[in-house]
Amino acid sequence: MAIALVDPDDAARRALHLLLSGQRHRVRSFASAATLAEDPKSADLAWVIVALRPGSDDLAKVRHLRQRGWRGRLAVIVDRAEPAARDAGMVDDDDLVLVHPVAPHAWQIGLTR
């Protein structure tokens, strides 16, 4: 399955990249959704996983991907202290909202539903 991973934290992005690659997913990692949005292969992704950070406009960039025709699923990782991403109106009912830290087995369950 083709997955894009967006997280500005290099260490966290690398750890999740290794975990998902170990589950035999084709993972591409990006420091921001703006960089992902520029990638011509983004339309072919099954999933986009975004770790939300304060002050980030990553969900707006994902909305832009959807407007350009991307039909994949979104998984949003939020901190407990952050308001629910779904409240921002940028996360669809079919998308996943996960609270950081995410247990490794949650990825196997969440990405297959």
C-alpha cells in the first residue's frame, strides 16, 4: 500500500517510516504537507498520515490534495492537548484521528479498516 508520512520531527518521522515499511507498505516521508502537495505521485497514495504540530497548515494542504483529485484516506496524529482535528472541519468521517503516542499495533488495525 502506498503511504505518505508527514511529520516535521525527523526522529519521529523516521521511526514511523521504519515501522510501516516493516509492515511491507511503500512509504514516502515528508517534513511538511506542502512538500507532499508538490509531489506528482501524491495522487496515487492510498493513505496520508499527518502528525499535527502547533501552527501547522498541513491539513489545509491535504484539503488541497483532495481538491486536486486525491481520493485516499487520511490519518491524523494529534497531541492530547491539541483540539480534536475533526473539529477543524478538515478531517472526513472516514479518516482516522489518533492520539500521540500511537501504539504500533494500531497501525495494522487502522490502515486495514
